[in-house]
Amino acid sequence: MLDRQVVTEFLDDKLEDVPIPKSIKKKELVEAFCQFTEDDYYEWLKDNFSTFFNHGNPDWVWIEKYIAEHKK
């Protein structure tokens, strides 16, 4: 779950020069963007899980090697 305060600050920075319609409340905009991003993040996580664990047939030798190489 995204930190809504961090996302608020991010959007404030990125949308500094973009007029937001008065009919859209900032809190609702932040929440909508967070939900959109979290949905995408979950799909990305599922895709990476599938790839990392070789679509249900984990290559434990490769995983051990990967862990060793990234242990810094």
C-alpha cells in the first residue's frame, strides 16, 4: 500500500503547472492515483513472481546463485 502523504507530495510536485478542475478534490485524486498504481503494481508483482519462480517450476540453483550475487 502506498503512503498517501508521499503520493500527495509527489503529485503536488509533478502537477505544479497543471490546472486541476475544481470538481476534483485533491484527496480523491490522490486516492484514485494510488488505487490505479497499486492495481498496476499487483499485476507487475504477479508477472515477476511467475518469471522468478519459472512459472511454478522453480530453478533453485539459479535462485541460490541470484541471491549470492545480490547479497551486497
